[in-house]
Amino acid sequence: MATSLAVITSDKDKADVVYLRSLLGEHPDFPKPGIVFLDIFPIFRSPLALETLFTHLMHHITTVTLPQNKISKIDVVVGLDARGFLLGPPLALRLHAAFVPIRKKGKLPGKCVQAEYEKEYGKDIFEMQANSILPSQNVIVIDDLIATGGSAKAAGELIKLQSSKALEYLFIVGLPFLKGAEKLDAPAYWMVEGD
């Protein structure tokens, strides 16, 4: 349990975050009644919005993540299945870092390490190819949303199995009332808070 770790919340009043929040699609009662799903895909339909998103993330990493960890470089960006695959490679390219995907069980070839995690409706297993992260590399994790924190926690466990540690978990949307960030072994940052 990482309750003593800082949760770096959104910069919700910044103009770029307000702009990105205005683009998120809202879908009531999806995927089940009572849930309002925040859709990030409208951001991907606008080159300006996409550039704004990655510029914001880079600013956060260079002004918060790197100084707090007293390092000068991120070595690996880990993206979670599946929207982390859209966010991770462009971010890794900007950081001159490697990109490593974490996928659901049975989707990656070769030797893999596994971690089980709880979902809203059961359990699942994440996998990462063995030796895809070298010991003691500087690693960040990215995904679109943090809710209960189960999948992000599993990502942290997979990174530990590679003898490394996540420095920070980055998200576009955070649902802080679900307290998912408290399960993580490093600070969490999200740009937009959902209700």
C-alpha cells in the first residue's frame, strides 16, 4: 500500500487542460448504467489537441517527474493495453526513450512475466516480455484513465519483476474518489478529474 506517496493531481485550471477537457466526449450509462464514460478519442481527431496533450505531458515530466526523482532522463515508457499504446510511443519518441507494451495474457510472443489484477467485473492477467526493461532503468507508465488502480498496480508489479521501478504513473483522466492512486508504488498524475 502506497498511501504515503504523493498523488499529483490535475492542473485543471490551466488553459491547455481546460481545452482538452472540453474535447472529451461524455457517454452516460456506458459501459453500464450509472457510469459516465469520458472518451479521449476526440482529442486524437484534432492535431492541435494532440500536440497540446503531448506538450502538457512533456512539460510535466521535465518540470516535475525528472526533478523530483533527481534524474535527467526517462529510459522507458510503459503503455498499458490498449489506450496506453496510443499514448506511449509518441511520448517515448519525444523523451528519446524505449517503449514497452503491457498486454493482456496470451497476446505477446516469447517469454513473458505476469501479474494478476482485479477489474470491476473479475480478474485478468497482464503480461510483459521478459527482459524488456533493464535493471534500474528510469520507467514511467502511461494510460488513459486511472479508476480503481488495478491495472496500473499490475504494471508496477511487472516492472519490479524486471528489477526496476516505476517513477510515476501518468493518465489523462483520474477518478480520485475511487482511490486507485493509493494502490500504486509511485506518484500518480492525471490532467482531468472525472466525477
